[in-house]
Amino acid sequence: MSKVPMKRIFICGMQEDKNSIIDLLQRKGVVEISENTEEDEDCDLKTDDTMADRIESDRKASVCERALEILENNAPDPEAGLFKSLEGAGSIDLKEYEDRALKNDDYYKTAEKLIALDKKIAEAKADIPKCETKIETLRPWLSFDLPLDFEGTKESAAFIGSVPDKKELSEIYEGLVSGLDDNVGVDVSIISSSDDMTCIFVVCLRKDKAQIEEALKNINFSKAQLSKTVPAQEVKNLEAQIAEDNKFIAACVEEIKAFSSERDDLKFLEDYYSARADKYDALGKLRQTRRTFFLEGYIPTRYAGAITELLQKRFDAIVKVEEPSEDEDVPVELKNGVLTDPMETIVESYSLPGNGEIDPSVITAVFYYIFFGLMLADVGYGLLMVAGTGIVLMKCKNIKPGMKKMMKLFFYCGIATIFWGAMFGSFFGDSVTVIATTFFNRPDIKFPVLWFEPINEPMKELVFAFALGIIHIFTGLTIKLYQCIKAKAYKDAVYDVIFWYMFVGGGIIYLLTMPMITGMLSLGFTLSPTVGTISGAVAIAGCIGVVLTGGRESKNWFKRILKGAYSAYGVSSYLSDVLSYSRLLALGLASSVISTVFNKMGSMLGATWYGALLFLAVFLVGHAMNLAINVLGSYVHTNRLQYVEFYGKFYDGGGRAFTPFKENTKYYKVKEDD
């Protein structure tokens, strides 16, 4: 159980050293800089407004990120893959970093070129559907040998367009002449027709244009999209434009691919500007005068001496380290051993420990691995988990810290799954028995059972789950007792822990003296009446204690007793908490039963070649699905047992995470030469 001890650190340095000191602290990544925007008028202490510089650095980092995306979309990194994606930032020495930083302008020009090329590609791609739409619009007019914007001659007027639905020439004439004078002449030609529309060419004398135009409105005539060339030629022009666009796109893509060799430079530049954005943020927190600056923050105790020595050795700076006061909001960092550090992600997901609280990672790990293994409980599944996570951990030496903890978590959970699978005799369910019986006629061959088979003795596993749950809950109460004693809150230790020990513990032991309860649970034993008398008395005394002290914050005795009685009613929550551990049985049986069903399904066709193929297919698909579903279920429900049933007994959380000023980069971290 380890919360990293923290120290308060104060640094006073010269203005000319400010950037160098900040750069050094960022590379070291062990100091959290406190926010302090108050200006001291008496001491002439002010803070700089660095927001504009930070925004500009963020913008440039985004430009580099976008350029890398463009490069990846058009010229994927040949080294990319699953393992590569899990890798964290690599290291780069300070000399190389400084040399490459001098070329930032060239790198940034490359990023801008890539974005400009991508913009040109986007514009060309946007032009293609426009051309295709125009082509589709012109297809009905391909046989027409005049431009669609033709309006007639000096003596004649022309109308080019369409009317709704498929119509015969006689219908069109009939609709037109019904609204015309007898002396008005008109000529109509059908260019093409479909179920949706009929394309027509209408000619009349120019003096009759107004009447014809009005008559066309009556038959819902719509003018064609204007075109200054013959439709067939226009289509050829558009197709040529599409070909030209595609050619241009291909040329731009090739030009983008030519920048593949500069991928690492862009990665460096994105990290560089990301780090600078964080640096400007830190600079904005410093209080300073015309010649000096002041930095306040927190540092883990184990680094305090080395950082102090390094700063005083390199710079003309004053460094002071001291213990934080008890009422300070000291940040929290967890540090645990090999087997327990994966639990830090579980604890942090709930809440970091607050003042006076222990880091529950170690005790969480003990129960977490047990519960997860019980819920999955299969040697085959455990081996797959161990192999999969083990390969990732071996292949990815520079894996991201958070991902590494998750891989280790499932690695250890896989070992626990193997253990409980061996205890319960499960190897991909009953696959050994099914394979031996179906294909080798050897029903006597079975995977060895070291303890018992839950599918045959579910009540036994249920009792075991309840027993683990009681131990888990009482461990939580014990931790609360420890925290109360450590804080010298001795009364709280008695009122909030000892009385509940007596009340709940005495009640559980009393139940074990009742033959009905022990028989229902198939325990095989019943405690003596004498034990029942003693445990009953202890439980009653504990209940009285809870009633008398549960509402002790009230000065009025009547209210105090009522609140105490309500607190005593909380014993029902302990019952529901214990019942919650039945999920250990439920998920364990679910995993076992589903795997057994898949094995039976696969063996339905018997010992034939096609039966073997069916078994192999069902085995692979079925167990893959079962593993995925039940690993997720085991993870979720194991977390729930920790968060609700366990942490609820002693843990409030509320701690603030330690967020050191460091290089929050994707690809490179600078190695500081001490």
C-alpha cells in the first residue's frame, strides 16, 4: 500500500535562466507546478499572459498531426501494425533534439505542403461528382444536335426542356393548342422520354413566343439546364474533366508519397510544438519580477534531492523543499510492486485516496485476481490470456504506461484463471472429454479435477463465494479500523467498526447454529447452541451499540436514537452485499455451460471427417466468442465487487492526481544528460 510521499518545492531563479530551467523540469517530468495567478503589488510580482503563444503552438501541433494523417492515408507506414500502435514514445538525446529543433521551419513547410496537396485533392474529388451529375442531366439530350441554351433565330423562338411523366406527341400538342389562338402555329419534337419525364424541343414564330410560353406553363414545362455546346460534346468535355481530375489526384498522391521519408521529422515537430504548448502554460503560472521568477509546486520525495542538486549546480537558483501542511491539497501518486501496480488503474478509475486514506492497491489485487479467476475459471482461456498479453509485453518494450498496466492486469488474471480452471477441471469446458469420447471412443479420458466441478456441485461454489464475500467485506471494515486508529479517532473505531463487527459477525455465526440454514447451504456441520447463545448476545450488543451511536452527531437524544435505529437497519445492506458475491457462481457457471454447449454442438456429426471440420469451426468460433464475452463480464463484475461491496466499507477517495509538468508527447521523449 503505497502513496508516494510528496514535498513542497519552491524555486527562485534569474530571468535569463527561466526558459532553461523550465525546459529542464519538463524533461525530468517530476515537478507539478502550482497555479498562482495572483499578482502581488507590494512585491511587484506578476504573471505573464502566455495564452497566445500556447494557442499558436497548439495550432502548429495540430497542423503537423493533420499532415501525418494525410501521409498515413496516402502512404501508410510500412512498419505500422498492432504492436507498433501499442508502443509509447521513443527516446532521443538532448543533442539530437536541439539539432533537429533548428530545422523546425523546414519541417513545418513540409507539413503545410502536405495540407495544401490534400486540399487540392479534396477540391478535385469534389469536382468529380459535380461533373457526373451534369453528365446524368445531359444523357436524355445526347441525340439533340443544338446547344441547350439555343433560343431560336431572328424570326423563330425555341424552347428546350421537359414535361413530367412519359407522354406521347399527341398529348403534348393537345395540352399546348388548348390555350392558343387559332392562328398560332407551333412545332414540337420529342428528343427522349422515360417514365419520369419527356424531353421536347418546341419551335414557334417569335411573334407568338409569349403565347407559347404561357401554354408551356400549363403543361408544367421546365427549361433544360443551359449548355453552350451540343450535349454530346458537353458530355465528352465533362468526361475529359473527370479524367483530368483523376490524373491530377493521382499526381498529388504521388507527390504526397514522396514525403514518406520525412514522416519522422513531422512526428518530431508535432511533439516539439505539443511540448512548447505545455511549456507556455507552465510559464504562465510563474510569478516574476523584472529580474527574477518564482516557481511553486510539488515533487515526490525520492526526486527532491536530485532535482535540488541539479538546479543549484547548473543555475544560479535557490531551491527550497519542505513538508506540506496537513490541510494542503497535496497531489497523489501511487507506487506499487510488480504484482500490484496494475491495480493502480482500478483504484484511479474509482478515485485516488484522500488525506488519511491508504492506497488500497495491494489488498485489491489479492481479491481481484481471485474473483476474476473464479468467474472465468478455465485453463484454456487462461492460457490464451497469458500468451496474448505476454507476447504484447515481450514485443512492445516501450509500451505506453497505461496500456502496459492493462496488459499486466490481464496477464495476472489469466494466471488466476488457469489456477481456478485447474481446481474445477475445466479446459475449454469439457473439450477433453468430448474430443476423447467423440473421436477416440475413450469416455474414460477426462481433464483432471483438483477440487470439484461447480457445474455438478453449484451449491458448494455458492457457499465458497459467500465465504469469500464475507472475508472481503470484513477486510474492508478492518482497513477502516486501521485508518481510524491511525488518525487517533478511537471512538469512531469502536462505533463504526467494532460494533458492526459484533452486529454482523455475531449474526452470521448465529445463523450457522440453525440446522435449516446449514442444511440449505449443505455445509455438513451446525454450530452448537452454546455458540448460538454467545453469538446472539454479541450481535444484540453490537446492534444496541449501533443504535446508540449511529446518530451521535445529533445533540437531541430522541433524534439520535431514531438515526441510530436507521443506521442499524443498514445491516440489510450487508446481507445484500454478501448476496452480490453469488455473481462469482453465476459467471463461473455461465462460462462453463456456454463452453460445454459449444463443445456438444461441434460434436453433433460424430467421428467423421466433416464432423471433425464442424467441431473445429464451432470450437474456434464458439470459444472465441465465449472468451471475449466472459472476459469482459469478469472484468466488469470484479470491478463492481471492489467499488461497491469493498470500497464502500472504508474508502471515500477524493484525492487529486499528481500531474507533473512533463513531455506529453506521442513519439519522442528527450533523454536528459545528468
